[in-house]
Amino acid sequence: MANNISDKKTLKSSLRFGAMAISLSLVLSGCMSLTSDKAIHFSATGAVAALAACIADEEIALAAGAGVGIGVGLAKELYDDIPGGTGFSMEDMFANALGTGVGTFIGYSLCHPKPAPQKPDLIEDEVTNDILVEALKLE
């Protein structure tokens, strides 16, 4: 159980670091301005994608998360593009895509975990196993 909690903390830390590194590189390169609007796009599509990936059957969870996340983000941008709106933004769509990817990964990982593979015991006779282990030790 302790390893599972530790693995989740490591996963969360890695995801946060990855998202921050990508965002920082885009901001520094001038490709994207970091505003609260982009954070909202990232968070909203990430949450929707995680929920979709979590609810869906394992066989379609990745496609469900990605499809729903991008679909919601695209719908919002198309709504913004109607007359009187703020206009379609590729920067917002990029934040939507990042959020969708991270959310889908988190939703799938938390709701459809794979059991750790078990190491097969190749030699079932304990005496033979002990002799082989001693013989293979390097000095």
C-alpha cells in the first residue's frame, strides 16, 4: 500500500513538473502568453477529460478522455468565434490540448490501474533455488 501512495505522489509531481516545463518554455519562447484564461482552459479540459477517461470502460478510456476534452475545448472556441465573441484562439486550443492530455492520463491511471507484473518463480524447489543463488553471486 505504501508503494502505491508513493507512486501516486511521484506521478502527480512528474505531471506538475512536465506541465510547468511545457508552459514555461512556451511563455519564454513567446508562443503563448500565460494568463489565468489559459490556466482555466487547461484545468477545465483536463478535469472533463479525466472524468471521461475514468467513467469509460478501459478499452475506450483513452479515446473517451481525449475526445471529450478536445470536444469541449473546441466547442468553447467555436462559441467564442460567433459574432460578438472574443474570437477563436489557437493559444486557447493549445491549452485545451495540454489539459486534455494530462487529464486523460490522470483519469486513466487512477481509474484503470494495471497490476504490477509478478516475477515468476522459475525454480520451485527451494534447495535448488538456494544453490543457484549462491552459485551466481559475484565476489
